[in-house]
Amino acid sequence: MSRARDVPVDGNVIEAPVDRAMMDAPVDRLGRRFADLRVSVTDRCNFRCPYCMPKEIFGPGYEFLPRSAILSFEEIVRVVSIFGRLGLRKLRLTGGEPTVRAELPTLVRMLRETLPEIDIALTTNGSRLAAMAEDLNAAGLDRVTVSLDSIDPEICREMNGVDFPHERVLEGIDAAAAAGLGPVKINAVVKRGVNDVGIVDMARHFRGTGHIVRFIEYMDVGTTNGWRLDEVVPAREIIERLAQVEGLEPVEAAYEGEVAKRWRWTDGSGEIGVITSVTEPFCGDCTRARLSAEGSLYTCLFASVGHDLRAQLRSGASDDELHDRIAGIWVAREDRYSELRAAMTDDLPVLDRVEMSHIGG
Ligand code: SAM
Ligand code: SF4
Ligand code: SF4
């Protein structure tokens, strides 16, 4: 038996002692087995989506992490390989915008060489995908998810906050599919009064292409986006609106912990998904951990505090010490923020939640 760190640490940061022999597939206090890791490779982004990085806050004076603070590729690979010992099945690279990190395909190649069996995916705003898709595929990336909130050019420009032309994102989606990174998942955050008018057009546009649009309920992540419950379009309403296009029937989840609820068009023209984080939380199946660009581990998208792994990485800790620490963090986990929020929508707790751009969704 070895001890990861004393408990409790830093408010909601709790870590537990671990027995290494039992910790190669750790289970948390609510019975959830670790399986998925999201790694944010940068806190920077070339977009300013108002629901994530509103430009009034993330303006020219905003201080992003200095280069020395963010994990090197070697450090990321080392941490991910330790998660590999803990039962990692799916790895997703995210950000900020992951494609603004220099040499991203090199990182993908290093990860692929170290962990040949795992599924490696990327979430991107698509702005640089047309130029990078082939390199990413050659480096060993399996799949890509592209965020695109509308197929209406004006709504898109408004929702990316920097007037970025949506055709270039569409080119990126095509390039990803052509490079073998498909079927491409397309994430659209739905905000009432902003882009909800376009959900039917969006679904129509991608029907029959093999790409899968997933409509995401606008979430109260971070503290800067001014989230209001009345701006959330419930997934139930999204499905009702889409069912006017063509019949829809539910599809079984492909694996434990799949966050999107899947539906297929009854005429066989493909699938769509809805992510019901607000109206039907799925904390009970949450098998996911998140690593921020500066090496803090978060066990919930809505956590206030992360567990600093970087200090340990940079002070000569052994792989076994890191393994035990991470396993201890997982077994002590009892996060279920969205379930708690759903239970108290009239009186939401005011928490200093981490920003989405910091841990990558
Ligand atoms: N920059 C990349 C992108 O946009 O795909 C990766 C990082 S982004 C934080 C990851 C995902 O989080 C995106 O699909 C984005 O739409 C989603 N997201 C950001 N803020 C959100 C919010 N307030 N509610 C729901 N989804 C959000
Ligand atoms: Fe950037 Fe992605 Fe956040 Fe938009 S959602 S601001 S693209 S990190
Ligand atoms: Fe997982 Fe936290 Fe989201 Fe619940 S609120 S599904 S525990 S990340």
C-alpha cells in the first residue's frame, strides 16, 4: 500500500491512499470506472465563441499560460501512458484550439507509438483542418470532431466571435473525411434565440453525408459566459423539431459512458445525436478525466480546482508514484455536478468553475 497524498487537499480536491495491485482499473466512489481522458494541449484559441471565450473577457490583455507552464509533448505522453495503465480506452486532444499548438501531428505520432491500441480523437473548431487533416491521419489520429454551430454564414460568424468564414470549416470537414478521419462528428452548441432557428437546416445539410451532427445543450461551464437557463434548448425540444424533417428513432449507445444520445433517420439517411448535459445529466456513467494544458487533472467539467501533476512530473517522481497519485485521485472522486444542478435549477450554487477553454469540454 502506498499513500498518494493526504486528504483532503484544496477544498474539493480529495485524494486517497491506493493499493497498486487493485488500481489498474480504478473505480470511483460512485462505482464509475476510469476509461476516457481529454488532454487540453493549449489554453489559446483563434476563435472567441461567446459561450466559451467571450471576447470582452478573453481580449488583447488576457494573460494566457506562458510556454514554460504548459506540458511538453514528452510530459503529455508520459502522463497519458500512465493513464494507459489505468484502463484508458479513448483519448481526445482538445484545447483551447488544439490545432494552434505547433507540431500537433508530432504529438499524435508520439502518442500513437506509445499507445498503439487506444482510440485517439481530436476536437477542433475546424479552422486549420483543411491544411492538417492528412498529416494528422498519417500520424495515427483515428477520428475528428469539428465544432460548427450553424450552416448559416452570418450566425456562424457571430458564434465564432472573430468573423471566421464557415466555408473554411466546411472545407476542413471534407478534408478530414477525405483523409480517412471520418465519419466526422459535428458539434453544435444550441443557444435559444441565437442559432436554434437553424437546427433543422443544419440537420438537413449533413443528412446523407455520413457525418453525424450532435446538438449540445448550452452549458453553464466556467464563470464568464453569462449562462442563463432560459437560453438552453432542451434536447427533447431539439428532437421534436428535427422529427418534423423525417422520422427519428433512438439508437442504442455504442459503449458505456457515451455522452451523446443517438438517433437515426428512419429513411436510413444517417444519424444525429443530442448531448443532454443540462436537462438529462449523465453523471452516473461519467468515466472521464481531463488534463489541462499546464498539467492539472480535473475529475469533472465543473470542478473548481484541479490536481497539479506538473509539479510532480518536473520534480523527478517515478512512473509508479504518478500512477498511484492519479489512481488515488480517481478512487476518491465523487463528482456529479450536473445531477446536482438539475436538482436545484431555481437556486444554483455560485462556484468558481474552471473555464471550458482551459480543459477542453
Ligand atoms: N476549440 C475546440 C472546439 O471548439 O472544438 C476544442 C475545445 S472546445 C472548449 C470543445 C467543445 O466544447 C466544443 O465542441 C464547444 O462547442 C463546446 N463548448 C464550449 N463551450 C460550451 C458551452 N458553454 N456549452 C456547451 N458546449 C460548449
Ligand atoms: Fe475556441 Fe473551441 Fe472555445 Fe470556440 S469553443 S472559443 S473554438 S475553444
Ligand atoms: Fe461528469 Fe461532472 Fe459532467 Fe457529471 S457534471 S457528467 S461528473 S463531468
